[in-house]
Amino acid sequence: MRVGLFIPCYVDQFYPQIGVATLELLEKLGCEVHFPLNQTCCGQPMANSGFEHLTGGCNSLFIDNFEGFDYIVCPSGSCTLHIKEHLHEEKREEKASTIRKRVYELTEFLTDVLKVENLEANFPHRVGLHQSCHGQRGLKLAQMSELNAPFFSKPEQLLKQVKQLDLVSLSRKDECCGFGGTFCVTEEAISVRMGQDRVKDHEDKNVEFITGGDMSCLMHLEGILRRQQSPVKVIHIAEILNSQIK
Amino acid sequence: MESKVLEHSKASEVFNKDKERVGWHDETLWFVRSKRDKAAHNIPDWELLRSTASSIKHNVLSNMHDYLVEFEKNALANGVHVHWAADAEEHNKIVHGIIAKHGVTRMVKSKSMLTEECHLNDYLSKNGVEVIDTDLGERIVQLRDEPPSHIVLPAIHLKKEDVGETFHIHLGTEKGNKDPQYLTEAARHHLRETFLTRKIALTGVNFAVAQTGEFVVCTNEGNADMGAHLADVHIACMGFEKLIPRREHLGVFLRLLARSATGQPITTYSSHFKKPREGQEMHIVIVDNGRSTQLAREDFRNSLKCIRCGACMNTCPVYRRSGGHSYHNAVAGPIGSILAPNLDMRKNADLPFASTLCGSCSNVCPVKIDIHDQLYKWRQVIVKEGYATTSKKLGMGAMTFTLSNPAIYQTGGKVGRWFMRNVPFVVNNGLNPWFKNREMPEPPKESFREWYLNNKKS
Amino acid sequence: MSSRDKILAKIAQNQPEFSALPDLKGLGNVYESPAQQFKTILEGIGGKVIEFSDWSEIKSFVKEHFEANSRIISTLPELAEIAELNWAENDPHTLENVDLTIIKGHLGVAENSAIWITESLLKQRVSAFIPQYLAIVLDAKSLVSSMHEAYAQIGMEEYGFATFLAGPSKTADIEQSLVLGAHGARGLTVFLKV
């Protein structure tokens, strides 16, 4: 199975260890993983700011880089959702459509395609799960608290396989952290307040780590935690799932 | 003439200065959202109910012309006067015309967001007509000379101390008494006298039934009924999208409305007005005010399905922390942000950006309006039409250029440096709002790409 | 062109392609014991249910709970002993000092404890709204499970005014604190005939 590794631009630049963890994890699970070198960004920061019409270049580049793979896997719900919903190119619409169908967020790829039931991972810590809205409500990685529908959660399904991991239950299970792309600077006051409130919910449950499938949310929460000099750390779910049994 | 309106982000900044109060506001509305969840989760067919309601409303949009004609015909046959208003001004003139014809100068009014949208109270007051709002929340904000901050809970931004002070000044209640029971009792006495003495009552409309020509008004307080049943003239004002095809469809919408709004199984009173009381005069004013334009916008017409339950506001993490007034529109919150640009795109260009696009609004919406998708789509329209003030500042052009050019992206310099220079939320200078309350991640020794080239690329 | 014609023309031009109405079949719960559900919900929203089989029970309840000089009105000849019956033709404003109105309801809905009352049972539209307290006599046999069943029964019934009434008048407009007795009745007692 040939997997194209789609690494969000900010992960490439700031959090290379998440890319490494994702790649190692996928290889451990038997995938042939390639990282197309000319990838940059999915175009979401522009599109969400109202500049979707300027994302043509990003789209072409994405198709150049990712056509031909059996699957495209990304350790970000938000970037995956953007490609799923907005990747188009007039001249290569068929290719764009194939890519839209083949792109997966990491946890759903593990649960739905690889059907992972037994992860050899170990993380002896108390952890809170931050559901990114794009992953949860957009990609439906977990049931949403607003709906009257049966519970499921792909990230939780995986975290439960991690030995010694103590997953806490939050009082607001799927409240937005307030990152929101450029929202985090254009609506700074609200963004920060939302982040502080999210952090507090985790702190109230005495977590050591906040994890999640979207490093953008975690980067925002980390920024707040560090400013508050909190001992709580953030860690991407790929790093937990890839943690070795020692 | 029009006072300077603060952009949503600026108004939110002001609102967020009082941290404790923001926390209180958030918790209060979250409490309402939680009640809504409990009610929704107690109804096994809830999701089917939502999709049914959405389909009914879709049918209404697709057959609006005929339903309106049918409604008018039936209402006329019921002995009701029917008026049509193309815009807010015409609506206000029609209402004033009815009042003037009866030679009165005082009116009671129950909640009608449409009249807020049309600024009816201002218009009538300029024309010498005194209007008393009778919904408790609306009366509170009216006495304070403020607009409602929420379509269902107009005074949700106020604490009981604020209400106590307002009532002390205007209704002569004891100074310092902030007991909700005591204050509500004071309002009951004050407004009872009003109900008993006013000759004209205006109400909103929750649903208008094409099949029968009747309209339904829902309240918990009973103020619409007290006003209408004691007045000689009842004026009911409605946006044309309030129509539903048949009486039996009320079963669907009345099950959804109160549960979505406050978590109640139904409002205390769901009153069906079909004919005027003997000796009474009844008027219906059907208003367009931009709705027919919205109907033409394929991406946005679903916003006309809205039944004004306010669930999207209660669940919105931004609304809960910015307050209704920050939306500078009669209807605040997520739904207001997709309705307002249709009314005035320049003035409301900031509103579709006042969201993280988290999508919770679309999930609670009882008629399944794709609210957060419409927010995204409005952003595209607003930028294309050239109204994007905030987005322009972000230097999207430079960013797009680099992100479309791998060579430039890769040679951008040391890891993280290109980002620090170009991506709006990480631009590394003292002016970047990111740093006011957050740290930036530390750039690592190597990027993932560099790691990959060193370790993996064969 | 009048505003009416302008609005209608614009709507005709702008409305989307016709989309059919959905089926309402399959909506609504069916409760095993509608009376129990009705009672639970009504009590949850501040109302009271008193089961009775004989009118004398209502009379003694009212005598026990209301002072002798209270103004009590009713539409039910069975209650002539405790209530005024001849107020229907008067100006509605004359009901301002009513302490208790006792009327009949057509049907009750178990899912939300709403009671359907049309103008013919109200006599005066304001009679259910203006008193300090309201009591409604309802036959347990008239209870239905859902709003859908209720509207199926109502059908195309003719009325000038009707209401679904559930519980006492209330507000939570001051800091979400629930207060009973906003503008309408402060309390609702349902006498359920079993």
C-alpha cells in the first residue's frame, strides 16, 4: 500500500517530530510511505480568510505531489478537511476528485483503513483529549455532543489501546479552543479567552498532557500554557500512538 | 446620522476586559445549551424531526409565491387585513398608519425581532407614539435604552444587580433589591396596568399557516396574549419566511422550537390566531426587507429557514464570549452573521469572520441550516466584493505566492523563519496580537523536510 | 406596481426549483402510559395534576385552596356552586381581578403536557391568561402521546383562536432564574378525570 504523507506546513516548520512519529507509525503498521518533497500548504489559511480564489496554485501543487498514491494521510483533521472539501482544478478535476476521496486524517486512517486493534504503544500519563472541530464535526472522527446519536470516537478508540494511558473526561467534551486559523489574531481577545477556558477544563482534571489530532489547536493551547507557566504539556496524538513500549 | 459601529473584534475586546463577567456570560449561555442537549437527547426521533423540519422549510422556499398567495386569501377570508411591506421603512409606515387611523398614541408590543430589524420603536417614537415592550427581557433593555443582545433572551447580558438598579430607577423598586422573583413581580404589576390600558397591541409571528391563514405566536410569559386579547386592534408583523404549508406542520416545529431555544418541552403558550375577536380589528404585515434577495442567493437562501430559536447563539463559543451587542445587528450570533451581510454587506463585512467555523451552530440548528458553511461562503463573497478590511491586513497575496512556489517556500531560510515573516498568526514582531497572551513555538533544529532528506530519502 | 405585486414577482423569480414536502409518518413517540408522562412533564414545568372522578372533589379542592372572597370564574355549569358562570359577554377587561379561572381542555399531549383549548372553551380569549391562577379540567381519555397525534385530531377544526397551553406563565429573563407568574397565571392545576 503506497501512502503519500501529507505534512501540514506549520508541522513541517515547527513540529517535525509529529511528521517523524506519523511516518514511523505508518511504516510500523506496514505501509510504504513517501513524502513528496514539493508539498507546501493545503491553502486553508487563505481560503478561510475569504481568499479561496487565490488557492489555485496550492491546489495544482497538491495534485502534482499527491496524484497516484493509494492513500494520502495527514496528521491534521483541519488540513485533511480542507482538501476533502475544497481541492479542485478545472483541468484536472478527475484527479482532484480521486485525491479528495483518498485523503485521510491519521486516526481515521488507522481505525477505518488499517483497522488497527492492537497498538504496541505505552504512555504512562494522565491525558486530556482536545477534539479539533474540523476533525470532529468536519470529518466526523467522533460523535458530536449536539446530536442525539450513538457515541463513537476514533481517536479515543486508539488511545484506549495505549498501555497505561489515563484518559480524563472533560466537562465540555467538544468545545472549540478558539484557534480558528487567522481568527487567532483577527479576533485575538476571544481566541485567547476560548483557549484559556479550554486549558482550564484540562487543568481542572489534573492532566499532564493535552493531546489531539490537530497541532494548530495544540500550538494555540501550548502558547497559552507556556505564557501561564503551566506544567501541562501538549503532545500530538501521533506521538502517543508511536510511543514505544520500553 | 448613524453612530459609529465598533467592529466585532473591537467590541469583543472591550467586552473581554471584564474577565469575570465574560466567564459568567459564557457559563449562563452554556447552561442554556446544556438544557437544550438534555431535551434533544430525550427525544428519540430528534434527528429525524430536524431533517423533516428542514425539508418542510425547503418546500416552503421552493413554493413561497403560491403559499403566500394562499395565506393571504385565507387570512382575508378570516376577516384579517393583510399588508405588504417591501422594506423596513414601508413596514414602519404601515404600522404607524394603522395606529394613526385609530387616533391613539400608545401601544403594547410583544417580542418581534422583525420590528427590531426595522427599528420600529425609533420610528414610532419619532412620530409621537409610545411603545412599551412587554417581554420582561425586552422591557428591561428598553428601560436601559439598549437593544436586545439575544433573540430569545434579550437581557442575557445583564446581571440581576443591573436589572435591580434599572427597576429602581424606572419602576421604583427598592434600591439594592436584586431578587429575580421580586423584580419579576414588579414588572408584572407595571405591565399589567399597561395591558389593561392600551388599545393597540403588536406581536410577532412564529409561524403562519398557508392552508388556514392563521398564525402562531409562542411565549412563556403570556405577554402576546395579554396584549392581543385586551386590545381593540392587533397588528402582527412577519417576515414572509415565517410561512409553513399546513397546520399539521406545526406539530413538527412546536416540538423543535422550545426544546432548541431553552430546553423546555414546549413554550407555555402556543397561541393560534385565526380570526379577530368579535369587535376587534386584526392586521398582518408581511415584510420582505431583503428576504427575496436572499432567496435568490443559492448559497445563502437556507438562512431563510431560521425559526429564531437562538440555539446557535447559545452554543457558539464566540457569541458566549463576545455578547450579542458585539454583532451590531438585530439578530446576533452565527445566524445573524449570515443574515446581516444580505442586508448591508459593507456594514456587516466583519460578522462572517467572527467565527472559528467550529460547526456547532449547524449541529444544533433545528432546521439544519448549514450555518458554518455559509459563514465560509460569505467570507469569499465579502473578499471578492472588496469589503474585507480585516483580511486585507493579513497580506494574503504574499503568503499565497510563497505557498504556491515550493522553491521559494523551501529556500525561505532557516527553519521557521519564513513562517515568522509571512504567516499572519505567527509573524514575529511586537505588533502581532498572537504575543499579547501567548508564546510562539520555538523553531526546531531542522524541519521535517530536512529530517526526511537526511534520514529517509534514498 | 404595488409592494405586494413587486414582492410576489421577485419571489416567483428567485425561489428555487420545487422540492416536495416530506412525509410526517414515523414521527413522535408513543407512550405506554400517556397519563404518567403527562404528569411527569407538567410537574417538571411547574404545574400540578390532581386526579378526580367526581366534581365534588374539584369543589373541595378549590374551597381548600382559595379564600372565600376570591373571584373565581368558570365555563363549567358543574361548578356553579363555587364559580361565576355569566361573564362571557362582558368586556374582557372586567376579568382583571379574577383569582382563578376553571375551564375545560379538549386534549392533552403527553410528550410536553400541552393542553389544546379553543375559543369555544375559553368563552373570552383572555380568560386563560388574565387570572392569577388557572385550572383546566381534562379527561384522561383525551390524552394523546405526541403533537403529531394532537394535530391529526385537530384536523381542520374551525376556530377564531386556540392555544396549546403548558404549565404556568413563566420567565427566566433575569439571569436565567426561573420565576413563575410573568404576565399570565402564576399556577396551573390540571384536574384529570379518571
